[in-house]
Amino acid sequence: MTKTNVSALFQDAGALYDFMGHAPLDYDAGDNVSLVNLGYWKGLNAYSKKHLARSNQALFQLVCQNAQLSEKDDFVADIGCGFGNVAVLCATDFNCPSVTGINISQYQIDQSIERVERQNLQHRVAIKYMSATDLQFPDNSVDKMISTEAAFHFDSRSDFFREAYRTLKPGGILSLADMVYNQPANALERKILPHLQDGLYIPSANIYGLNEYIEKIREAGFEIMDVENITSWVRPYFRRWAFSHPVNLVINRKFSWIVSTVGFLVYPWEYIYLVAVKP
Ligand SMILES: C[S@@+](CC[C@H](N)C(=O)[O-])C[C@H]1O[C@@H](n2cnc3c(N)ncnc32)[C@H](O)[C@@H]1O
């Protein structure tokens, strides 16, 4: 049965991240890196708290490198920018002159702005309240668009693809890392999925596998440059990290949210990166 509302707990994904507050998973890692993704664990065969941070950095690097970022990119947009880490990285490590990170979590926006100010990057990095499905950028104005582990929340992801296509310049690149939730394959998965949608704000319109994902990107007008299913470098490692640090998963959470999301540790979600170009 398809859910009618996206989430019984949150009015939008911004409310979910406002609720999560500061650095939910690595709150005690003590290295001032506020993280909200599952990481790319290739080559990292260890599970200390710090390894989550390293895997997060590796995922950021992967998405930025896939976008072929450079100082020649006049305008770069990071969609669903979390705590602003990637927007800052685009400026510091890839020398991009003008980067805008967008988000609909006011808490994360405030934290991101503080991060940008701490690094004195206000002249190159802007953080704005804006939805991925209603981009306030002119047509054909963005050189590179990146989005790390956020598009599965967008209502809908296809609407975001259309907005990305409209706002990218011809030749512009869209670089994504994303979670893929296939339709449930059995009774247990059918039971779990609606709770995950509630707890993690996943619209029903985004429940499909990689083949359909690629079709939807193409329907928006993009050509695929590269796509890879990297589940084996994310899921088993993140789960192992999570089971090694159970307190990090539940600390400061409401009971109803924990119940909704516990299936996350067993649902067979997949993880991909995808790079596409606007012809
Ligand atoms: C899993 S977090 C990833 C954050 C960041 N990219 C990272 O990897 O650290 C998902 C992010 O997408 C943002 N988000 C969700 N829906 C959004 C929307 N419709 N428009 C813009 N941002 C959105 C959330 O607020 C959150 O910052």
C-alpha cells in the first residue's frame, strides 16, 4: 500500500534534520566535523568513531572529483548541503570561486553559516534556505551541481532532476551520491518501509531501483557519464560502525523516531554514485 503523506512524524525533511540537531552520529567524535552521511568506506577497514568521519570525507571527495570541480567553474551549487562541509571543501580544496549550498533545515543552515564564517569564506561560499525542487537560480546559470546523500528526501527526486537540468549550463555536470530504496520484496520489507519513510522522510515517489533512477535522469534530459552501485562500500561498513556504536544511534532521540528507523539497519537499501551532463 502506498503512503498518502510522506511522513507521519515530520512536515518535511528540514524538520527531520532540525529534530536531529547537532552531528547526530558522531556527536562525541570530538573533531568538529558535523556529519550526516553514511560514508564511502573503500580502503577503511576499521570502525572507530573517527572512521565514520574519514568515510564521510571520502564520500565528499568522490562526489567533488566526479563533478571535475576546478577554479574554472564560475558557479557551483551543493544541494542538500548538511552542515556546509562540501560547500567549504569546493572552495578550499577545489578552488571554486563561488559556491552556494542550499538546505531546508534552518538549524543546519545556521551551523553552515557559522562554519563558513569561521573559515572566512563568506566572499566565496553562500548558504541559502532553498528547496531542491524549486531552485532559485536562473536558467542555464550553474556550472556544476553536486548533491551528497540528499536526493532520496526530495519531494520528488524527479522534480529535482528537472530543476537541475533547467538551471545547469549546457555542458554542466550533475554529480550525485544517493540512497536507493527499491520496492519491498517480501512481507517484512513491506512492513518496514512505511516506518522508514516516516522516520527518514522518504517520499513514495522515490521508491524505485537503479534502472528506473537512470531512466528518470534521462527523461529530465541528461546524458549519463558514469554510474556505479557502491552499496558494498557503504552498507556493510556503515552497519558495522553502527553496531559498534549503538549509543550514537539512539542518544537524544525520541522513542517514536527510534522505532520508525530501526528497520534502517535491515532494509536492503542500495547506494550509488551517478554523474550526468546536460548536453
Ligand atoms: C543525509 S543529509 C546529507 C547532508 C550533506 N550533503 C552531507 O553529506 O553531509 C540530507 C540533507 O538534505 C537536506 N534536504 C532534504 N530535503 C531537501 C530539499 N527539498 N531541499 C534542500 N535540501 C534538502 C537535509 O536538510 C540535509 O541537509
